[in-house]
Amino acid sequence: MKIFWSIFEMLSPVFEAFIAMRFVLKFQNYNFTLTQAKLKYIYASLGYGILIIGLTYFVPYEGVLGVAYVIYLFIVSSLLVESKIFTKIFVSVIEVLTALAVSAIVSGMLSVAFHKPLNELFAEVSWVRFFGVVVVQFLKVLIYDIIIKATHKDGLRLRKKEWALILTVFGISFITIALVQTAAVKISTHSTLLLAAELGSIIIAAVCFYMTILLNKSQRESERLRLTAQQEEFRFQYAQNVKKQYEEISRVRHDMKQTHSVVMSLLMESKSDEAIEYMKKAAKQISDFDVVIDIGNDFVNAILNAKLSEAKRNGITVLCSADKNASGIDEVDLCNLLGNLLDNAIEACEKCRDRQRFIEIKIRLCGNKYLLEVENTAPENTLENNKLLSTTKDDSSRHGYGVKSIKSISEKYDGMVDFSQSEDRFRSIVILSIEK
């Protein structure tokens, strides 16, 4: 019996460490398929198991000392996984909080049911403790999987304030449960009131987490609807631009016929100087509607020509170069992307009337990557004073979705967005992955 119990005492924390580490890494989309990754997972789990055994060797119940587990899990996450720091902190805290909560509830119920003090329950060799340990490990595996499914269904993308709220609630819950459990260990029995206090802390933490997720999803859905409305507005604008350009082309063709007649008459009357001057005026009018860039898509050309012609009319120098293959990208997405990039560039240039203003756009296809780069003149402190590139317009409820739309389209094509500034040069780079 002693041999069995010794083996059980040794394997239990090791098993606990492996399931905890699996949850922490899986939550952060760790790749378990590679042999090297599996070995790192094993080493990290064994290290965690040693830490658990070490703490339980000195104290029968870790309590607040369980913060050491949070630190260890955070360090492992930082070494093995590339994820945001808030995600690392969150998963480290929620793993330890879940383990603490499950252990506290199960041990509390057993203490109340069998009228045994917790210090005896943790230290004795009995089937009650064996049953309790098994139930705790089973519940943790079940809860870990529920958390992963719940948070990964739509992705856990919280803002900094939401992260701060969740982590604060979890931290307070952890300390509360740990202190209640520590107090229960020192008294003669675990009362129903203490058990209710632990349950209350757990429920409060769970409700706050659930409400934050719901509010976050609601806000994200609201933003998605606004972005969709903006895209539909762009659709209408682009259709109008196409119609306008067609009408302008028809007008130019008509005017060219008239110009041809006038020039022929002047030349026949030997008035060559007047003919040349007349041609210069006609050429200037036509140049306003020249095709600036052609990427092989009439719909996309329409928005490029409209935006870049607008820039030229505002005294902004325009430089363009592009590949003519945009296959693999929805033309509406490409129009939205280019429209927002150029709108931002034109707006920035208009704030720089005291210097040479320019916009340079490059569109390149490199393998299965589609690169869009827009460089433009901008106030020197644009990115420094507005890191999130939020709208500076008065009606923020109707504006400020340009950058969000750019990022949304980039995510759709598994791409990336980068904004940078060097003195008065602002650069926007968008890379999209396309299927050939």
C-alpha cells in the first residue's frame, strides 16, 4: 500500500504538470507535431512537475505561493510561443486559477461531506484523498478543453482595457480563494460558509469573463457592420467613378472631333501659331482624365484614376508603378484597400502646403504575395502623436474606419500591415497572400 501511495504521490503532480502545460501551449496555438516541439513540451512539463512537488514538499497547501506557478508558465510561454504578452499572462493566470478553484471546491465538498479538516484531508493516506485527486485532475482536463473551445471559436481578441479588467478580476479571485482555503486549512473543519465564499469568487470571475467576451464580440460585430457599410459606400462611389469616367471619355471624344475641325480650319488659313496654342489648351483639358495606372482591371483602374487625378488637381505630385496581375484578390477588396490608402495619403499631403507634396504608389506581385506600398508627404509628428492612426475629423462616428478596413482586408488574405514614418515621409505597406 505504501509503495502504491508513493508512486501515486509522485505521478499525480507530474500528470497535473503535463495537462496544465498542454493547456497553456495549446491555448497559444503551439505546434505539437514537430519532434523538437514535443521534446520542449516534455521538458517544460517535467520542470513544472518538479516545481509542484517542491512547493508541496514544504507546505501542504500552496495558497498564495501558487503565484510561482504563474511566473513559471509565463516564462515558458515567452520562451516557446510567439503570442501577445497579454495572452501569455492570461493563460498563465487562468491555468493556476482553474487548478486552485477546482482543488478548493472538490476538497471543500469532501471536507464538508466527511467532516474532515482540510489539513488532514491533504495529509492522510485514504481512498477519500485518492478519489479527490482523481476527480480534480479529471475536472481540470474537462475545463481546460472547454476554455480552449470557448475562446478559440471566434478568437480571443481583447483590447488593453478589457485585458486589464479580466486579469484584475482573476487576480482578486485567485487571492480570495487562496486566502479562504488557507484559513480553512488552519481551522478544525471546512464550513459550508467558506465553501460558499469560494464558489462565489469563482462565479464572479466566470461571469465577469463571460460578460467581457460578450461585450467584446458585440463591439466587434458593430465594427464589422460599420466596415461593411463603408465598403458598400465605396462600391457606390466606384460605380459612380466608372460612370463619370465613361461620360468624360465620351465628352473628350466629342471635343476631340471639334478640336480636329478647329485645328484643320486654322491650318488651312495658315494660322499655325493659333493652332498650336489651341492644341495646348485642349491637351491640358484631356490630361486631367488620362489613365494614370493600369493594373488590368477596369473597376480597380477607375478608383485609382479618380483618386490620383484628385491628387494631381490638388497640386500633389503622383508617381505610380504597378504589375498588371491582381488575380486572386477580390476587386472590391482591392478597391477598398487602395481607396483607403490613397484617401489617407491625400489627406496627409493636404496638411503639408508649405512643402513639396507627393504620393508614390507601388503595386508588386512577388510569388504568392501581393505588395502595396504607398509613400507620401505628411506632418513630421503624424505617427508619434497618433499611434493608432485614429480619425482626426470632427464626426468620428462616421469616420475613422479607413485603417480598420485596411487591417480587416489584410487579415482576410493572411497578410500584414505596417505603417512607418521617417521625418516628413509616411509609408504604408500592405502584403496580401494570394492563391494561384
